[in-house]
Amino acid sequence: MRKNFPLSADNKQPARVLDGVKHDIRRYFTRERSRDLPPGANVWLFDCKVGASAETAAEVRVSEVIAAVDAVAASGAPSVYVEVLARAGQRTPPPPGSERAARRSPDDQDWPDAE
């Protein structure tokens, strides 16, 4: 998804327009995650950029997209550019003895190919 969302609309409060933008972004993530994965992949990865325009958009993590949209809206920009590109990826289990491996529970099915 590469889209420039206007942050103002006739007969709508700016906060409701911003809520609609965030809803569209969350809905896109949900829709992409529900698609079937190609063979050899076990997770959808996202490349995200957010900014006032396509030229000024900065890369952000998936967990920071909504906060970045809020920051652009708070800066007074008339619109926000959001680019989210989904790609299939292979997630590997954490190496034994790492902090991430220590946090895993023995029943964790999050790593389908882990043994």
C-alpha cells in the first residue's frame, strides 16, 4: 500500500479523519497477514515508511507506524504519506542461550520449525 491520506475533510472533525486513517492502516495489516504464505515462508514481514510526503517519508517499524502517523498529524501537515509493503519471510528460532530463547515457554508454538 502506497497512499497519501488527507488529514482534513469537509464536515468531519480532524480527530475522526485521523482515526479513519489509522483504521485503514490496521485493516491493511490484518488483511495482508491473513493471506496464504508462499512455500518456504512462515511469516509476513512489512517494510514501512511514514512522512508528510513521499519524499520526506522515513522508515519505521511496524509497531511505530501509528505513532508516526500521529506525529505527522501533530506537526500540522495537510496529509500523511504511508507506504507499507508486505513480503514473505522466514522466521528462525532464537539461538539457544539467548535472551529471546530464555523468554520462550516450552509450549510456545510460535516457531513451527523449532525443535
